Amino acid sequence: MLTPDYCLRALCLFRLVNPQAELRIAAGREYHLRQAQIMGLMPANSLFMEGYLNATGDSVRETLQMVKDGGYSIESDFDLDELLNGKKEVSPHPILKTKADLHKV
């Protein structure tokens, strides 16, 4: 299993080696980075929310709140406050697998 420390070091190494690259955090960030997810945005440019290719992630609201709480600004065509306050729903993505399916204990 990857530790949050190892994942953050890997992201920082990629940033150091490729300073102009677009680094994005995607599937596995909730599982591997755990509570350090927001720290992943220090070396990365962006992150994917909710549905991935074959697994679900944290909800859009949880991810937006985490990013907002971390003091980052979000560029979007959507009114993010409406999403955070539950005034607007996000269309559901097709679910192929859940986190529980991928990480059975």
C-alpha cells in the first residue's frame, strides 16, 4: 500500500522534473492520500472529482469543500456555491465499481 507521504513525494518529484507539466490527481487519491489530499494540490495543478473510469470517488460536494477549506480558488463555468449549498444537483455518473468494491478488507 502506498502511504500519503510516499504519494506526496512522488507528486513533488514529478513537479520538480517537469515544472511546466499539467499534473492532475485522479483515482486513488482518496484512498492513498487520505487526509493529506489537499496537500496534493501543492505540486499538482488540478484534481478529478467523483466518477473515474471504473470507480467512484468522493462526492463533488466533499471535494469542493475540501478545496475551498484548503484556501484554493476554483475556476469553473458552474456556480460552485450552489453545488456546495445543495441548491443544484450534479448529474450522476454511471457507477461501475464503488470504493468498497475496490478496497475490501
